[in-house]
Amino acid sequence: MIRVERVRKIYREGKVPVEALRGVSVEIARGQFVSIMGPSGSGKSTLLNLIGALDRPSEGDVSLESRAYSSLDDDQLSLLRRRRIGFVFQFFNLMPTLTALENVLLPALLDGRPSRETEERAVKLLEHVGLAGRASHRPAELSGGEMQRVAIARALVTRPPVVLADEPTGNLDRQTGREVLALLRLEARESGTTVVMVTHDPEAAAVADRTITLRDGKIVEAG
Amino acid sequence: MRLLLAISLRRLLAQPLRTSLVAAGIALGVAILCSFNLLRSEIDESFRKGIDAIAGKADLEISAGPTGVAEEALERVRRAPGVAHATPVLDTVANLVGGPAGDSVRVVGIDLLGDDYFFGDLLGDRSHDEAPVEDPLAFLNSTESVLVAEAFARKRGLGVGASFQVATPAGVRPLRVRGLLPMEGVADAYGGDVAVMDLYAMQIAFGREGRFDRVQVALEGEGASVDLRAAALRRALGGDLRVERPASRGERVARMLLGFRTALSFASGLALIVAMFLVYNAVSIAVAERRGEIGLLRALGGTLAQVRRLFVAEAALLGAVGGAAGAGLGVLLARLLAGNVGESVSSLYVRVQVGTIEARPGVLASSAAFGVVSSALAAILPARAAARVAPAEAVRRSPPRPETVRDGRLAVAGGCAFAASAALAPLPMVRDVPVGGLLSSLVLVLGFSLCAPIVLRLSAPALARVAERIAGLPGRLAAQNLARLPGRTAVTVSALGVAAALVISVGSFVVSIKTAVHQWIENSVRADLIVTASSPWLGTTNTPIPSAIADDVRRMPGVAAVDPLRSLHADVSGQRAVLFAHDVVTYERYGDPVYTAGDAETVVRELPRGAIAVSSNLAARRKLGVGDTLTLDTPAGARDFRIVAIFVDYTSDAGMVRFDIGVYRQVFGDSLIDAVDVYLVPGLPAGKVRALRDQILRRHPGHDLRVYTNRDLREISFGIVDQTFRVLGSLQLVALIVAILGVLNTLVAAVIDRTREIGMLRAVGATRRQVRVAVITEATLIGIGSSLIGVPAGLILHFIFTRYVNYQTSGFMFPYTIAWPAIAQATIGVGVVAALAGIYPARRAARLQPTAALRAE
């Protein structure tokens, strides 16, 4: 399903190049709920970004459903993210000018006019995450937990085979974090989606089927 | 303070692009201001220096009516009590023949034998080792001898012994250079384009026998004030001679140019306002971006005043950089515009020689200071907003709260501004400056700017629908972003709106003038051919010709009638106006001038009996009506003339007084004319017309004659309108560029603000193209928004200018004409240039890496 092969990622932004990933290889099977753990700077988010086609590796390759990212140009990668990958970020990342429902529909809207079926699915997802009454609210009118639930609905709206979550509970209180995690787990299981989640929180990681641990840019435990 | 300056300086250097954008905007605004001030100073100085250089030690000048002082009066002046020295002067601008069009020389006639008090001994100045003239006697023996300023000789490659030709009323004359004058005294006037002749030789050469232009007087002793002694001299000399200080002449010229100067000052003021919008916008953006920094400063004990000072000082710093660059740019711009402005002033008002524009330190410094002060002023409001940031809120780095712009308050403020604008517009002039109209325009612009956020918010949903239909989701996001920070975006929209308003109001004003002039030529200037010498501008740049030419043309085959015209500027009750004399009967037979009071029949009957008609603008400015009298200086002293009609005329904004030419000749003893209007036999074939033109030129080869057709005249008139407004055109361009810099700055800031949003959009699958489309659409919508403000603002500005400002300064009531092409040009123009300004920020946004964008705080 997801295949990461001998990936190295070197950042050359400062004066000294920083090697965030030092030859990482991992495979993730369909339907798995995988958490990636590790201390700050261990390369967790870098790995997630590479899997999510948000960034390109310095060496090695990533593929999703047997399509190697290295063979795709920027537009094709955009389409891949739009149709095959869902994202949930730590900082909610909703468009402030769109309503909750429109935010859920965002990937479909980027594709043009969403189909009736997608629209119905978006409404249903909002119901599922408990925000049926808030469809027309804007992000500024929602709480942090509510925003993250909108983000989860958005990640699932196109029925992507993969959902990537970067510290999805990092900005939420404990109780809300638990609820959001349970929701993510439930929705993923129902739709058979693969979930890859970066987290600091052992409690969050415990929800996963498998935990990959990184340290200094290398996998120290592949679960 | 040093710490604050260090913070500002490093911040400005860290964002070189945006810093230079704002500095460039200020520089352009200051450049306009500086260049117009330089041009104004140059023109003023050219007059002042010219008058000073020739008047020299003279305390007073004696003049008499438009045709000058009769020779007999000189003795009277010399004998008058209190007069120590008196010398006559002839002073005229002569067109050079055979050189580039419009080239001229100031010829000054001085009594070289009789005077050595005022001008020194020019023929053999004992203070010089070498006398400028080898043989003074030979010089005085010839009517062709001249001394020319070294600069004049150098510019035209003339040495001693060389000759050049000038057009005079007596025909084209050769003048021989007998000596060169060093660049001081008389020679230093008028940019050095000066030639000096012996007065009596000049009388013969220029057909001015028996007359002087002025008599210069130096008074005896010190004693009482010059004004008191002038009054005594006035009493002693009687009513036919005018006694005044030399400087009064300059003041009258300055007053005549007031309309032109008002337009320039107003326009440069608007350019600076647009630049102030840019600074306001830039500082607002800086405040929004640096809330964390402000919070930190406040948390560590920075006071409110320190935070305010930080931002005001930063703006002042930008103002200083922009101001300095602008002052330099202003010199270049002034040099670029000098020719154009000189020609406009020469054809419309009075002949000027705009020489090399000097970089006057005073003007440069004041313009640069203006840049600093206006930048600092523009920063005050956003700096106050910065000081209001709560330390805790800023340090927490919570996203900035959405702007709370109170529509109600803005609407009330905008309404007040509109009401004030309406109330100010009709106020009368203060010291000949239409203060009411100018303030009204500025307040109007302010009113529209205050309403900009409301206009944006109200139009956003409709714009969003349209944009979504055209550009999909990116289009819609763009429209929604427009209304998101209405305060910030509105400033950009206002600045661009002001630029659009400028294009529309100036464009419409030009169309109004052309419509009026077209109609006027249609009715009032029906001659088939117009014969003049040297230039088509009667009374300003042409050379008068003898009336015998009119008589000769009258006898040529194909000519049905001729109307000889005399047109000259003269002082009419202390202000300049055009005295215009012609054959009233012939003119009224062919023409159909528009009378606003009185009629053609009265004019034909009364003008040959000594009455006058005045132009409607002169009547409006001096509050004259039919039945009133106007006092004019004549060679026989001041005389009252009865007004029997008021007519529409656009010849001069100084106004016109019309005489029958028979009466004029009798009263003023002047038989010269400036043009011959020729009416042809109806149906004369084109070939015959051409032959007639050739015949006129052939029969008077000694007069540098020009024959224009009616259509030529129309084209030339429109040409001068276009030329005059070309200066304002350069200003529109600058206003537009500054406004565009504003768009660029706003969008670059918006892209930085929304880095995370853009990253998220990219993460969920937006392509680079979609991101680009969103930003460019936003830029285009800013352009459209500014048209929503610019079009009504431009049309109302045009109204204020036509009805009040121009009417008050010139007395011309031009029809209010809406120039649709100007509106189309402005709206399409701002849309397109705004979109172009969006390209760079759009590329920048599209280049953002989704991961980097998501990491951004």
C-alpha cells in the first residue's frame, strides 16, 4: 500500500545541512492504523510529509498503491493529495472564509463542482462527527475540538485510501483529544482507510495497530 | 530610541522588496511634487530674473497702455520732481527665422549713448579690460548691430561678425553680432537668450518709431518710502502714464499663471495623497505582522508611546529614503517636462523661456521633507493601532482577531465628508486661489476612502459569485479574502480608486474643453484661411504684421472678404487681459458668435461707435454686465468704455475685450495687426485655395508668414489642450504606479499572512495554478473594487473642477461632458494593472512548499 524505500531527507536551509531522515524504509499495509512516535527532531513529521507527497525526499522514493512519487510532477502530486490522501493537522487548518460544510467539501471543490453524492457524504460525515447543526458555521465560530472534527470529516470526504494525521490531538485538551482520536479510529475502520498518525502522546499511540519509533532520523522500532 | 531605530532599520533591511516598494512609492509622489515646484520656481524665477536684470537699479517703471510710451513723454518724466535718472527701454521677444520652430530671443533696446546709470557702458565697459565692441561708432551706425549674451551665441554657434534673422513687425530682419555680453546683468536674464540693441536702432528695425515700452526711473535720495514717492510722481505726471514698481509686473504675470499653477499644485497634492495611502497601508501591514514583536516589547516594559514612536519613526525613515530619491527623480522629471510646460505657458499665457532646470537645494529639501512628514503623518493611525495591542494577546501569538470595522461609523464619517465637500465647493476664492473647490475635492476623496470598506463588504458576495463562476473555488476564495481585512484592502482600493478618479476627471475635463472649443470654433471662427507671422498663437508667440498685408490679401482672386485682427495682452484694471480688435461688420456677417448678453445687431451698431464687448469669462471674473463701463489705459490716459455685449470666447483664460478695429486704431494709434482672417468665395476649388495660399506667401516673403486653414487651427487648438494636459497625464501615470505598488505590497503581505492557509490548500490538493489564480483574481478584484470608487469619485471631481475650480480661476463655464472612453480606459486600466501587480505575489504564493507553509506560524 505505502512503501518507503531508503529515504533520506536533507534540509539545506541553514548554513549546516540537517539530515532529518537517514535511509528510512518501511511498508504500511492497507487498513492499518499506524502511529509514528519519537522525540522532537527525530524526523516523524518529515516522514509523514514525504508519505503525504507534501515534500520530496533527497534520496530514495515513496510510493502509494504502487505509484512512485518520483514519477509524478507537481500537478500530479496535487491531484494525488486531493483524491487519494486525507490530511489532519495539529493546527486545524481550515479555510476561515468557508463554512464547516464547505471546508469538508474543500478537496472536492478544488476538483470543480462536487457531485451530489459527495455533497451528501459531506453532510453525513458532519453528522457523524457530531456537527450536523454547525454545517453553516465558519471556523471562527467553532471550538478547537469542533474544528478538528471538521478536519477529520474533510480528510475522509473523498474516501481516500490513506489519511495522514500530524499531532491531531496536540492542540486539544485531554478529553477532547480522546474523543477526536476515537472518532478518527472509528471512521477509518468503517471505511477501511489506512491511517498514519504522528504523535508525542503514548496514550494516543496506544490506539494504533502498530507503532513505528524514530530516533535521529532512523527507525529504531518498526512495530 | 536608538534601540527602536535599530529594530526598525533591521526590519526594513530584512524585507528589501517591500521596503523598496514603499520607498519607491514615496519617491514617486515626492518626485511629482518636487518637479512641479522646480518648474514653478524656474518659471517664476525666469520672470523675476528677467525683470530684475533689465530693471536693475530702477526704483520705478513708467508705462502707458498696450502700445507703449510716446517719445514725448520721456522729457516730462526726466523733469518730474524726485526723478534722478530716467532711461527708455524697448523690450520684446522676437521669433528667430530659419531655426527650429518656437525658437526666440529677447531683444532689449537700451539708450547705449545716453544711459550709463542703469546698464553701465555696455559698448566700452571700463570695468572690463577689453571692451565688448571693437568699434562703438560702427555699432551705433547700423540698425542691424546687436550684442548677444555669450550663452545665446554659444548655443547657436554664433561668433562676432555672424548674423541671424528675426521676425519683426516690419518684416524679417538680419541682426549682426557685434559683441558678446558676459553672463551678468541684462545678459543673465531669460536663460541667456538675450540680445541688446541700441534703442533708436531697434525702433527702426522693429517698426516702433516714436515709442518705448517703458521708461525706467531711479529716484533721488532715500527719504520717504518708494510707494509714497511713486504716488507723488504719479500725481506729477498725470493720468496717461502708469507708475509702478518693476516687481508689480512680475506679480501680474504670476497672477495670470495662477490657474495653471493651481492645477499643478492640486495634482501634485493628489499624487502625494496616493503615496500616503501606500505608507498607511504598509505600516498597517507591518503592525499586523509584528503583533508578536509588539507584545514582546510591551511585555518587557516598552511604553505605549515607544511602540507608537517605533512605527512612526520607521515610516519617517522610509519617507527620508523615498524623499531623498524622489527629490533626485524630481529634477530629472522636471527636466523632462520643461519643454512641454514652457510651450504650454507660452501659447496660453505669456512667453517664457524655461531654461535648464536647476536642482534648487531649497525646493529639493522641502520636497524631501514633505516626504518625511507625510509618511510620518500617514503612520500615525496604524501606529496608534499598534499601541493598542495587548501584551498577553500578542505574545500568545493567537491569530489576529478579525478586523472590526464599524460600518455605521464609517458611513456617518463618509456622509459628513460628502456633505462638507458639497458645502466647500461653491465657496468664493481666497486671494485668487479656489480654496473651497480644492478642499472640496480633497474631502470628497477622503469620503470615498472612508466608504471603501463598506463598498467592499457589500460588493463581496456578488463579486464572489461572479469570480466563482469564472475561476471556480480559487475565484471565490479570492473574493472572500477581499472582504476579510476590509480596513487594509480598502486603503489599497482607495489609492487605486483615486488614481482611477484622476484619469477619469482629467480625461472628462479635457473632453469638456474640447467640446466647448469645438463648438466655439464652429460658431465664432469661420474664416477659411488665417494668415499670421511666426506662430498661430495670436498675442503671445506670433509676430505682428503691417495692416497693408490685409489690404493686399483682400484684393486677391477668390477672396470674398478679410477681417484684420489685432490681439495683444494688456493690463485691464490691474489684471492682464487680451485686447482684441477686428472688423466687426465683416466678422458678424460670416460668424455666428454666441452672446450671453446683448446681440450681434447691437455689436455691429455700437462697436464702431466706440463701445466694447467683453468675453463671458472676463465678465464673470470681474462681475461686469451690459451697461457697465471698463477703464483702459490708452495713450491719451485712462478712458472708460461702455460694454454692450458679452460673448463666449475661449481664446484666453485672462479674458478678452473686443473693439472695432477702426476705433482701436484711433484710440491706441496702433496700425499693426496679428492676423488676417480670410473668407473665400463660396465653392472655391481646392486647387485655387492652394494657389491663393502660395500667392499670399510669395507676395510677402519678408514676413515669415504662415497660412492656416480653419481645420489646421482646430487641430492646433486641440493640440495645445492635449499638450497642456500631458503634464497631468504624467501625473496620472505616477499616481497609478504608486497605487500599483500598493496593490503589490498588500498582496505580498496577504500571501505572507496566509502562508499556512496556502500550505493547507496545497496539502489538500490545490495545484500551483489554482493558488496563482486565487491571488491574481484577488488582485483583479481589488482593481474592480477601486473602479467602484474611482468612477463616481472621478465624475464628481470633474463636476467640482468644471463648475467651481475652473470657473472661478478662468471664468470659463465648460459643459459637463462625461468622457466614456476615459471611464473605460480607467476601469479596464486599473483592472489590468492590478492583475499584473498580482503576478509576482501569485508566483510567490504558488512557489510555497506545502510543508514550509504548514510550519509557518
